Amino acid sequence: KSTYKTVHENFLSKYEAENRFYEIIKTGNYNCVTATALYALFFEKLSIPYTIKEEPTHVYLVAYPDSENVLIETTTPMSGFLTFDHEFKIRYIEVLKKQKVIGSNEVTSSNLDALFNRYYFGKDNISLTQLIGIHFLNDALFKHDHNDIDGAYEQVKKGYLYYPNTRSEYLLMSFTCEKLQNVSDTL
């Protein structure tokens, strides 16, 4: 809680969807990707174990993923961290068991924390390097929205290098086609 509060109060001033990492230091403006990267750097420096989770349009951290499961929501300064006590985890898994999302065999053969992590957080972890890729992909989309096709193309190439996945492949293909179309239009 102390680290969360200190970072938010000293570095993060205003949430803005279109944001680059350097702006945190320059202006205090941030988004989920840049603030997650900042917290990841602090956690590494402080030897706090963490994982980075990716949703289709959001990223966040989980501190102490093998024990406390502290969800770090970097974009919400008032309630940016959630902890899950043992009783909450038990109730959550019991509800999933009653709904037949989890079978009895799975409950008896797995430990509570592993089941909770798999079903509550669900998504695979991404690395800090992959988060950098997401940052470049976001910047490519921002540049594209401002009709900077060349800049968007350069950023999407970087994003693909750091995080080669289906989304980055699609954007790379799409921006390449758009760039080629612009070249053929000038011929």
C-alpha cells in the first residue's frame, strides 16, 4: 500500500489515454501501459514479485502473485489495489464449483492459490519486454489516428519486435499495406 501510494502521489498526475512513457516524468500524465511499466520498474527495484496481466484493452499488475495476489490497478488512485483474503478465495472457488466451471477433481488436485489465480486472473502473464511492445503498438495507433502513417509504421515495427503476437502482426500487415498504397498513389 505504501509503495502504491508513494508512486501515485509522486509521479502520476493525470490519466490520459494517449500517452507515452517519458510523459510520466515530464508532466505526470499516464495511461494503464505507462503506469504499469512504472510500477513494474519500482517493484523490480524493491524486489517485490509481480506479474503483468493483459486484457484486450487494458493491462495491470498483480503483486505477490504466489501468495497475497494484490491486484494493482494503476489508473485508479482511490482504490488502486485489491487484496484477496483466504476466505474470499475459498468462496470464489466454491461458487465456480457449484456453477460447474470447476470440477471436483480439479479442486482436490490443485491448491487454492493456483486455482484462484487461474480462474480469477485468467490471462497469461506478459513480460516487461512485451509491455514495451504494447507501448509501441499504442503509439503506432496514436500516430495513425493523427494521420502520421510513416510514424505509425515505424512504431508498429518496434512493437512487433518486442511483442510478436496476432495483434502486432495484423497491425504490421495493415500499416505496411497502407504505406504501400500511399507510395503507389504518388507514382
